[in-house]
Amino acid sequence: MNHGLGARLGHAASYGFLTVLLIVVVFPFYWMTVTALKSEEQMRSLASMFWPDPVVWDNFRHLLAQTDFVAWFKNSVLVAVASTFLATAIGTIGAYSLARLRFLGRAFMSSAVLITYLVPPSILFIPLYAQIRNLGLADSLAGLIAAYPSFTVPFVTWLLMGYFESIPEELEEAAMIDGATRFGAFARVVLPLAAPGVLAAGLYAFTQAWNEFLYALVFITNVKLRTLPVGLSSFITGDVYGWGFLMAGAVLTTLPVIAAYIYLQKYMVEGLTAGSVKG
């Protein structure tokens, strides 16, 4: 009886902790959504603090119709998707090379990747901007696409190095004995098994590019070419905050990232299961 009671109390404590954790995680997005659906009068009132009464859609209408939010959204999608594909492709090939090939300086390059990942991007934007300007890519989305891999490729490479090292080399050797080239074995054997890791690294790169502020602020001066983080900051004038527009924009900005994580999580789990069976 005591053992059963202790087990039930343990389960209750676990569920209680998870409930509190869920509230802490979900509440900021809930508050953001509720604020976006309030009028200015409701925001200053305590009567409807946790729920808009009535629900007002004016913030979303104004945001979509009277600002450049749609253009900023398109810019963010283009920059985030393009830089993610670029960073994932380079990082995957680089990680495989460092994990599998044996060449002079391999250990140094592996350490350099980790050190580069640890360098804060905020101290690199001045020399990076000079290079982007010399290439004629300043004040363009192409410049951002070229700049973002500077801080996403090192992490993707570092993460996938460990993932590739966990895959048995015998699988590639068997494929090459059957006539496959090194790249063929990588593409047909190793890459499918590493799909969950590649997806996880790609999601990280996408999130970093989607939320990046400093490079987009420094490299872009054209209002029409701004990305979402920089565009939303324009709703702050001095000490005056347009909370309705900010929260409406924050809700619409967060939704693609949430959708990407929810959608790709299924494929990550399927990839992990498939990899365990094939291994």
C-alpha cells in the first residue's frame, strides 16, 4: 500500500511539475495573442486583463493593410529559407568530411569549427559588412543570405560531426565494396540515416536566421527590404511603444516557426525509428 501510494504521489508530482512548466512556456504566447486582440483602451484597463472583451481585430488589419509587414514577412521567408539550405548543405558536407576522411590538419579544423561557433556574431558584423560591401551585396537580401551562414554553418557542422561519427563505418564500406563511390555511399547510406540530425540542424539554422536582428539592421537600409525583427522594431518610437501592432506582428512572426517545429517533428521521429531499424 505504501509503495502504491508513493508511486501515485510521484506521478502526481510529475504531472504537477509538467503542468507548471507548460504554463510557463505557453503563457508568453498567450499573453502576446490576447494583447494583439485588444484595443488601446482595453490594454490600459484591468477589467479584461486576461481576455479581450470584446475581441478587436483592428491591430491585425492595420498591420497588414497600412504597414510594410507583408513585404517584411516575404523578405524573412526568402532569407531564412535560402540561408538555411545553404548552411545545411555546407555544414553537412563539412561535417561528413571531418568525421570520416583522414587528412593533415583534420584535428585543427575540427577544433576551429567549435571555436568559430563560440565566437559571438556581434563582434563580427563590422569586418563582415566590409566584405559584403566589397562584393556589392550591401543593402540587399543576397547580402544577408551570404552573411547568415557565418554563424549557422559552424553549429550545423559541429552538431553533425558527432551524428556522423555515431553511424557505423561498416555500412559505407559495404556500399563501396558493392561499387558505390564515396559520395554515393554518403548520399544513399549515411545521409538517410542522419536525416533526423540534419533536420534538427536545419531547424536551428532556420530559427537563427528568422530571428536575427543585428546583421539585418546593419546591412539593410531600404525599408522595403527589412526583415521582420527590424521591421517590428520600427513600431517603437522613442519611449512610445505600439503594443497592439507589436503583439500582432509578434504573433504572426512566431506562427511559422511553431508550424515548422510541429510539422518536422513527425519526420524527425520517423527518421530516428528508421535509422534504428536500418542500423
